[in-house]
Amino acid sequence: MSDICGSQAAARSMQQLAREFSACRDMLVALGNENRQLIFVALLEYPGGVRVGDLAKLARLSHPATSHHLKVLQDAGLVDHYQQGTKNFYHASARLDRWAQLARVSTHAEQFVRLVQELDARAEAGKHACSESGSGPSPATDSRAEANPSPAAGPSTATRSAAKSPTSATFAATGSSSAGSSSTAGLSTAGPSPAAGSSPSPHSAISRKEPA
């Protein structure tokens, strides 16, 4: 909404600036010539007024050319003159309405440029904020994911350790097999031995008797 309002304000400012430029176009055209600019600056430096011949020398122009440029400046309301006897003295105009028009154009042109710069800065800040929001998950999300891993995230710690150390798994399997073999051998060979001096069992005698 603020962007729309800003664009509308910029459009209104441009329209107002166009009207004001049109109102003082004749002054801008009059000052658009380099020779007339030199004459106008010379008139500002001599507020008491300057004669045509002196202006021609200051601007390094001919007398007729200087008179022509003075007429253009007078028609635009930027230069005026007064008479002393048969002599004409030219000076910068004291018409407040003409200077006010130039002042308004300058002021509104500055306001328009500031408004455009502000709108550009807002647009750039909006683009920067959008790029940051879409860059990836936040650090808090990453920390929660590390603290609570998903069951489907991967094999258990024991499986990973076994997979990383096949030698350890082999030793564990060998140790288990050896322990089982030793216990079995102990059971098969162990048995109560006959006490010293005891008579042999009848079954033993029968089994050792020679056939007739």
C-alpha cells in the first residue's frame, strides 16, 4: 500500500513540476544561451546598472549582438533598464513573480528527486528482505534437528561403529566362538574320576572280560 501511495505521490509531483517548468519556460530559454548567461552574470555583478557598450566589452560581443540578447532577457522578465538623460542603464530585473517561479521550480525539482530516491530505497530494502527470508532454515531449526534426530536418519551407534571397525567385529566373533568351544570341551572331557582304592564297577569288569 505504501508503495502505491508513494508512486501516486511521485506522479503528482511530476505533473506539478511539468506545469511549473512550462510557466517559466521563457526564462529558461532566455538563460539557455551562453552569451546571454555572460550578460546576465555581468548585470548581477553591477547592481547599479551597465550601459550596452560596457556590457559588450564584458561579454566580448559586438554592440548589435549585445542589444539583441538584452531584448530577449527583457522579454523574459529577467532584465530591466532605466534612463539617465539619453543613456540607458541595464540591470537584473526586480520582478518578484519571475524569481518566485524559478524558485518554485528549483524547490519542487529537489523534492521530486528526494521522493524518487526514497521509493528506490524502499524497493531495494524489500528485495533484500525477501532474499534473506528465502535463503534457508533458521539456526534454531537446525539446532532442534541435531538435538532430536529422526529414527530414519541412519543406523544406530553400534551399527555405525561396527561398520567403521570390521577388525573389532572379527575379534568379537572369534572370542565368542572360542569361549563356546572351551565350555563344550570342558563338559565332554570332564567327569568324576574314581576315588583312589575303590573297586572298579561291575560294569567295568564285564566290559574288560576276555571271551572264552
